[in-house]
Amino acid sequence: MDTNPQRISAAESEVMKVLWADSPKPAEDVLAILAKDHGWAEGTVKTLLNRLLKKGAIAADKDGRRFLYRPLVGREDYVDSESQGLLDRLFDGRLAPLVSHFSKREKLNPEDIAELRRLLDKIDDDQ
Amino acid sequence: MDTNPQRISAAESEVMKVLWADSPKPAEDVLAILAKDHGWAEGTVKTLLNRLLKKGAIAADKDGRRFLYRPLVGREDYVDSESQGLLDRLFDGRLAPLVSHFSKREKLNPEDIAELRRLLDKIDDDQ
DNA sequence: AGCCAACGATTACGCGTGTAAACGAATTGT
DNA sequence: ACAATTCGTTTACACGCGTAATCGTTGGCT
């Protein structure tokens, strides 16, 4: 059971990031990285790993005395649902209004614009 | 006190949307809209208005026996912090990777692409 | 003057989350 | 074999949020 996609919280997503970057990994390695990056205590990381397990977002495979954790939810899927959600909530589900917003806020430098243009050209080429 | 910008939750943002659309408004009007759109009870809307007041996101001006509510936080600012937050969390703070992501997920139709191109051209013209 | 209606303020309550500590079982070193 | 260490599991706890109900006050109506 648990066919339903459960939400991954902000703190949990930090754990996912670590596993997406390289997995499978023992809890120890995950802890080491998150302790360094976020100052999280061991218990915190353990809790997050367990919650992710319950949510079906990761799996744990026994490897001798310990477990190796790996993501079940793909990073692309996660990123997609998060960004689509934001677009839906704030920009009528479309990208252009978001870009327009950033432009109005002067958050686009010429380099960004050039990069976007290259991207669009490439998309056209591929199609 | 309360110089710090407090976070606006999802439900609260629905109230903000109503006030951004047209304000000032008495609670009754806000309620009417949200009851219709989301089926929220009176108490729910009152709570949300109060939380927004405490957070400093809206103001209430006495108008006879009731209050008229109006936003203090601008919609643009809200949209900006939300979208910048997402970009920072998922796309290294940059727009291009997001657009690239959408393209890979085949969420960009030719019309979207054309619109983006027009946007970029317009930005260039303005600068 | 007293009661009712309207409206804001206070209180409630379960769930998810951030942040851990404590507990228990298994393994390894002595 | 026993103790210490190492992992995973269970329990904890405060806070924000979604979702209201109830309380209290004030102004209007009779």
C-alpha cells in the first residue's frame, strides 16, 4: 500500500539531496554531510531518514550490520512537482509570467538572458 | 516590533489574494468570497485574518462598527520571495535551469516558447 | 433600558515538522 | 563472555497550520 505520493518536507528534501547526489549511502555518511552543511544532530537525521522510509520516498537495503539508503522518488519528479506547484499557485501554471516577474524585479542580468535565449534555440533545434 | 517579514502560509495567501484583488474590504466580503471559492467557515476566515494581522501582513482600519482590511505586504513582494525561494532551493537561484527542466519534461509547447522569446526581446529593447 | 445581532478576540485541537533524546538490539573488541 | 560501541527504533515536545467553535463586547432596535 502507499500508492499515494506523500509530500517531502523541506528538511527531508535536504536528506534527499544528499542521496540524489550519490547513493546508496549508509546513514553515517548522510549524517556526516548534513552535520557539516546544516549542523544537524544525529537524531535529527535518523528521524528524517525514517520519515522518508515511511513515506516511501527512499528505500533501505541491508548491507551487513547496517543499511544503505537510496532514493525511490526521483529528483526530477520532486523538482517537477515543486515547481509546477509554484507555477500553478502564482503564475497561472505558465512559465512566461514567472520570467516576466523576474524581469520586472530586475533579477535578470544580460548573461541570464543570453542563457535563456540559447536554451530556447536549443529546444527549437531538438524539435 | 515586528520588523521581520513573517511567512505567509498557503491558506493565508488565499486571504491575501482576495485583498490584493480589491481592498480595503470588510471581513464579511472576504468571507463571502472564500466561503464560495473554498467552502471555508466564518471562523476559519476570521482566524486567518487575525493571524495575518499579527504577522503584519495586513492592516485593519476601523470603519464605524467594523474593520476594513487591506494588505501591507505587496503581492509582488510575496510572489517574489516565494519564487526566489524555490529557485534557490531547487535551481541554484537561477531561472535558466528551471526553464531547462520544464523543457526536458516536455512542458513547453511552441506557443510558450514563442512567448518567452518575445519576452526576452522586449527586455532587450527596454535596456 | 434591555435584548439581539454582528463582529472581533480567544480558545481548541489534531497533524506535520523541526529538532532531538532515550531505548534496545546487535556486533565487535578485550 | 562481557562490555562498549554502533545502529536503528521509539518516544518527546514545541510550534505552525488548517479548521473551527465559543466568548465577549458593542451598537442598534423595540
